[in-house]
Amino acid sequence: MPPPPPLLLLAVLAAAAARPGCESAWDAAGGCHRPSAADSATCVDLQLRTCSDATYNRTAFPTLLEHRSREAVESSSEYILLSVLHHLLEGQCNPDLRLLGCAVLAPRCEGGRVRRPCRRMCEALREACLPAFDAIDMAWPYFLDCGHYFASEEDGCYDPLEALRGGLDAEEVLPSGLPPTFIRFSHHSYAQMVRVLRRTAARCAHIAKTYSIGRSFEGKELLVIEFSGRPGQHELMEPEVKLIGNIHGNEVAGREMLIYLAQYLCSEYLLGNPRIQRLLNTTRLHLLPSMNPDGYEVAAAEGAGYNGWTSGRQNAQNLDLNRNFPDLTSEYYRLASSRNARSDHIAIPQHYWWGKVAPETKAIMKWMRTTPFVLSASLHGGDLVVSYPFDFSKHPQEEKMFSPTPDEKMFKLLARAYADVHPMMMDRSENRCGGNFLKRGSIINGADWYSFTGGMSDFNYLHSNCFEITVELGCVKFPPEEALYTIWQHNKEPLLNFVEMVHRGIKGVVMDKFGKPIKNARIVVKGIRHDITTAPDGDYWRLLPPGSHIVIAQAPGYSKVIKKVTIPARLKKAGRVDFILQPLGTGPKTSLLGPRRSGPGLRGPAGGAGPHREPEDPGQEPLGARRQPTAGGSKPWWWSYFTSLSQHKPRWLLKY
């Protein structure tokens, strides 16, 4: 073949400069020649600190990126990126992406041959993690090109993320002679917790499954076990409930209660317990035993009885997760003073994303975004009481001030559903743990106890349809193992009784005259200034106290429908109230929302979580939130960091 003409040669050289890793390996046709996975190599010890936890300990040079020594790898911008990626992405996709990148920068070497990582792992991570790169205006790294540096199973690839599961897939054998229904009332390490949840889901595969909602800052899966008649999918008219434990890492009783509850539900369902079968056949229940597994590891290292009041409370970023959610309560108080403004389903302010948001917090928000939760409880430790929103005082200077929501009556019923069947909460001794709440019935409005912002319960109520209470399970945050069985006996019935409360009030479907479901229609209850919205299938659940209520269903482009509903005091099953909305006609659609809100800190009509538009995914930063748009084509905020550390400017990280 004759040599390429000068213009073509310049184009080839330009392409080589734009795509690092091919400086001396371009062929005459402009393609990049790299060694195949089967090429021979000399294996040497892997001595890269950032890759020290890889599943292998031997690598080879030159690498897939043509780095010819350990020093060349360590001075490269690719390696620098891997070492700071978890900080840039605030814990998201950590350590998955780092280990995936290590598999390219320091390829696995076995028996004198290089093995490439599996393409399917790369593709799965790219799909999951690309939004995190978009949020900081960073391009997907070229060396994580799934079609270029990775191989298929047929070519003998390996899983570089195998280390993340280290021992979690191994079955824990119960002592001989014990039945499968046996519950071990002990503290569970992270690996033990994962094994118990997976084993439980396997025993009850027809009603249970495990899934992850994300990872902690240190890379541990936030594992959920779900119970439902059809696990893995939302069923029409079936309400969704979540129970969350261990939001503070050193408050461990809730973590253990949910591990025990999962095993109990599975066993009792299989044994034919009619109450449990009825509950799980009519409810979709999600249990997240540990929202803060990193903090738990810190607390568990000290052990029960030795743990301090705060050791392990925060996550690995030193963030209190129950102070890390958006402060929507302040915005609620501002909106509540305006007669026509909506004060429910409040959007997340843009400035919230400019601060430090924990990956655990983002995972919860994304979870809420994808599942139409109706009811929730967060399990804590340090006292013996049930609190309910609002947790932030309506007068910020007041540390203790009764600050009710519009659903005060319903929240009190939910709190009492737990406290009234808890033997210790009903104990009449004022000298016991939680005795100072005895005259209140062991329930209290959160802000009337102590006021704080950024709590998960307030966020649930003001951003979604979900009503969440907070349960303090006892005065000892990390109880000794011998106390766990008693704590379980005290909390088993309250947990079940609380979950059953999701069937109080009314439920139904909102549809048009053709039977087509209307998503995000508003369900308004006269006298309660807090609307809920319909799920994608048009179904809704409105928790309401007994009595007569005027209920209104409305949506843009439709005439509203008004019904009077009476809920008997002893009714333990939600009343069915459907709505069929008629179109307003061919004229301009009339909005029934009142004036739209906009302004600094709130998403306006162009993007945001409103009642009649698809909300943005709160599990990720909205596009542009952290970008803080650059003027005149200037570089993103992270660019100066890379250019100061390496002589090679990683222009491949720039999106434009």
C-alpha cells in the first residue's frame, strides 16, 4: 500500500494525539494495534497503591495503554483520575469504577499471559455511572471504552469486581440439628447480614427478593429485602412500605430488628400464618436493615458496651445522614403563608447539590423516586419514644416547639400504632428508659422534642407521598447481644401493627372516560393542605383518620371530581374510591394548580418535581446543579486539579 497523502497523515497523527495509548501503535490504515488477551507477557508484582485491593497480584508491562513501567502508570493522568474518582463523584460507583480502571491500567497477568476484564461488567457500570459523570461535566474516560479494552466470556475474560463480593456469596452453614426457621439473635457483620438476607430470599423466592439501591461511600451495597406477592414489581392498588435501620451507624438495634423481621416473615408465611400471609399478599414491604454500613463497622470495632455515644454515628465522609437531606421544611413554612401556593411535593433546591451529599442519601432519594412509597419508619436508638414530623421548628430560633404537619391527626395515629403495643413504651414507670415521655403516651412531635434540619422524615413528607415516623428503640445504642432477643420480643408486634396501618384511609384509581390511568393527578382532601399524587398506573393511597372527608381528584385538562367519604373508626381496610375525570374540551387546558412557583433555589417549569410533570431523578444531581455554568467556554471546576498534578493535560475528560 502506498504511503498516505500528507493531509491524511496529519489526520492520523491528530487522531493519535486525541486518543492516548496509541502513540507508537497506529497502523497505516489509521487503526490502533494493541496486544490481544492471549499475547505473551512477563508477569511482575502489582505494586500500585490505588489497585492494592484488586483480585490479582501480578501484572505486566507494557499495559493495555502502552505504559511501560510502574512509574509511568503512577505519573499518568489516568491513574490520578482513579485515585480521586470517589471524591469527584462523592462516593458514587466506588470502588467499582476504580477496580474496573485498574484492570486496564494494570492488567491481570497469569501464567505469562494477560487477561482482560469482562465487557459486560464495563457496560453495566457505564449505564449506571454515566449520570454521575454528566453531573460534574466530565466525559466518560476513554480507557473505560467497553468495546476497546475489554473482552467477552468466550475470549476468557474475568470479573474485576469479584473482590467486592468477597465471601458474601458463600453460604453460612447453620449448626447441625437447627431448623431453617431458626433465627440467631446476635449481632451481624456486614457479610453475615448479606448472607442472611440472601438466604432468606432464596427460601421464600416466590414472595421475596433482595436488591441493592446503591453503595455506601466505602463501596458496600445498600441491600434491601422485599416481600410481596409478586416480588420485583409494583402491583396495581398494592401499597408500598419501607422500614430503614442503622441510619446512624452506632444505633444498631434497628438493623438487627429488620434482619430478624425478614426471617420471621419468611418462616411464618411458609408455616401458613394467616396474618402474615394476608399482609404480604396485600402489601409490598421493603426492609433496608443498614443505611450506614460504613458507620456500623466503626461502631462494631469498639463493640457492644464499649461504643461511645457518637463513634460510628456518621458515614465514612463524617456526615450525619439524618441531617443530610434537603431542608424542605423551611421552604414549606415560607409557602404555607401564601394561600395559593402548593406546599407539598416541594422541589429540591438547586443549591442543595452544591454541598456535600452522601451517596447513601442519594440512594434513598433515588429509591423514593422510583417506588411510590406510602408509609415508612426509620429505626434509631438512644431513647424510647416514637416521633413524627415536623422535626424542624416553625420558628428556627426555638429549639423545642410544637410544629405539626397538616396531617397531624394521621401522624399521631401512626405513632400510636407503634407505641400502644410496645410493652416498655406503655410501662407506667417514669424511672425507665423513655419515662419522660410517659405522659405523652411515648409519642412526640419531633420539633417539640428537639429541632433540626435535613431530616429524612420531613423530606419524605414534603417531597413525596410518603408518611414517615422515627422510632427510638431504646436508651442503649449498641446493646449487648444477650439483650437482642428481648428487644425483638418488644418490637415484633409494633412493627407488624405499624405496617398494617398502610391499609387505613382510602385508595383507588384515577382514570379518564376511556379507562386510561392518569399519572400525577392530585388527590385533595378539604381541610388538609397536603395533596398526594397518583402513581404511573393511576393508583393512589391516601392515609386518613376516621371521619367524614371531602375528597377531590383533579388533573390538568380535566374537570375535577368531588366525593364525600366516610371512614369508620374500626375499619382496618382502605376504602376503595375511584375517580373518572372528564376532559375539559378542545379549548386551552386550564390549570387547577394556582400560580406556578419559581425563583432562586426552586426548579421552575423547565425542570423540577411538580405534580403534573415527571420529576427529575433525585438520586442524582440535576444536570447543571454542580456545573455552575461556565462563561466563555472556561473549563469545569475540577480541571485545574488535574493540570496541576500532571504534565499531560487529560483533555479526554472534557465534554466540549
